[in-house]
Amino acid sequence: MKVLRRIKSLPEYECNSKKCNDAKITLEEFDSQPIYFKSVIRPMLAIGHEGELVIWLKNIGILQHSQRCNNLIDNMECQGVMNWMPAKIIDQYQWKCKKCPKKRNIREQSVFQDVKCRFKDIVRILAGWCKGTDVEALTKLLCVKKQAVNAVYNVAASVAHKYIQTNLSRWQLGGPGTIVLIESYPEGFKELNSQEHFQNHIIPLICIAEIKEIPTRFWLQVLDRYNPNVQEQVQNANTVALHIIQEIVLPGSILVTNIDSKICSFDVLQSLKHLYPVIISKDGLKRHDHLNVLLDNFETIWFPALRICNEAQYYSNAHIQNFITNFLWRQKFENESFENLLHQMCYNFI
Ligand SMILES: [Zn+2]
């Protein structure tokens, strides 16, 4: 993410320390942002206070509040009430059954069930995800295993993805009379994009931008790869893209697109005319004096989204959507990304 953008043709997880030097920050600097982390979390990370953090995670509902014993006795579950007990283990606490000797890990059934690092590292990794920190840089800063950072990042992305999908209206763009630009990556950005690598295995994305406020709000979504010369594949990609537009772009928006692109061209978008009565091609913009200024600003408007699309190409198929989710989350919640993520993790048990 932040650190990686200039590392050409190296997969994201393989950047070496030399190239990551520009990202070096101290733990103290890292812990000072965002404010919520500094004021609420940092005091619980001080040496000797680790137990407080674990109790706090339980109290806010990130860890289970209570636990029943699942020990099998004569093929019957014990079901005894379990007590939260201090323990000389890495998590500081464990559940202990009142009726039998069974103990249970306090991470059980939480989203961190399969994560293998201390809770103080977990909360820092979550904060890192919310700041768009690169995995490699965070691994070095916290002296933890890369797998641990990746595991927590995956948890964060899946919680965020679930929230976005069930609250899609909060990410919707446009509205009556608002201009919304539609492009597909990479074909719509040929003139703006200087990056030529990835040509053989590029992942296409649909890119939607709302021209209303600054900073511009975007929606980006991965499309399946298609061969531009195979009509059926292009058609399928268009079907998916049109569906995404209907989900994200509010009716009455003024859509601006290209005449000659394969995906979401002026002609393809005509099938949504009942929702968006005004659809204009970029060439058509020239005839609208009050919109003409948009043409001069295309590069500036799209710059943040294009950067994300280019960076996304460094990720594996499995992780590209997580990367986009991270972008959408941070775009929405900005400096409050961390507390909003924690909030969504509460009572989100497996
Ligand atoms: Zn028991």
C-alpha cells in the first residue's frame, strides 16, 4: 500500500528492506495516530497493562463474554458454565469449566480464532490496516511474522467487506443531476497510465467517480478477466458491470462514459436509460460548455483511483478484493476507520 507504489514488478510481499526504507517510522509515531488509538488503545499497550487490553476486548464484545463447556463426557457435552481466569499463557486469561477440568482459549469463536500473535500486536495490525500501512513495513515495525499481519489483514478486510455489502447505500454515488464518471480499467486509462507492466495478466476493474465534492468519491470493483476479442466474454463483463452500476449509482445521475470502450461504452449504457435519462459520451461533453471543464480535469480526478488500480495489480487474485475493500473503507471513514472497524468486529462471532 503506501510504501509499495514504486516497486515495479515485484509482488507486494517481496519488497526488500532497502526499498522499504522510506517507510520507516518508530513505534511511538505509529501509536500516535489515529487519535482514538492514541487515547484509548495505547495506554493498554504499556508494559504490565497487557491484561487490561484483553479484558477491554472482552468487554466491548470482540471476545466472547461468556462460554459454556464443550467437553464431551460419555458422549454428552458438559455444558458447564465457564469462568474467566487469569493464566500464565500468552493471552493472560482462559476459560475454565466449573464442573470439569476443561479449559478453553479466549480466542475461540472470535474473528481472531486462527490468528497467531499477541493481542497488542493484533490491535496495532488492525490500526495499520486502517491507515493503509504496507504488510512488509508493519512486519518489521512490530517484529512479528508476516503471516500474522496477513491473517489480521484478512480478518479486517472480511469484516469490512461484510459491512459494505450489507450497507451498500452508504457507498452509493450520484443522485439526480449529479455527474458520475464510468470507466473500466485498464482500457479507459490508456492515455493516463504510464505503467506498462502487467499487460499479460491484468485484472480489469470497473471505476465509478462522483463529481460532487472534493475529494472525489469512488467505487472500484474487480471484474473477471475477459478477452476483448471474444464477444461472449465482453458481453458477460458488461452484464456484471451494468449490475454494479445499478447497485452503486443512484437513479437520475448523469453518466459520462466513452464511445469506443469495450466495457460500459456509451452504447452499452443505453440499456440503463430508464434509470439514468442523461448519458453523455466524453466527446459529447465538448458540446456542453458547463461540463467541458471536466475534460481538462480528468487526469486529476482519476489520479487516486488509477493509483489504486495500478497497485491492485501487485496482489494475487485472492487478495485483490481485500485491497480494494481497504481502499473503500478508508475512503469512507478516513481518520475514524479504526474505531469503525473495531465497532463492526464487536459481537461478530464465528
Ligand atoms: Zn466442563
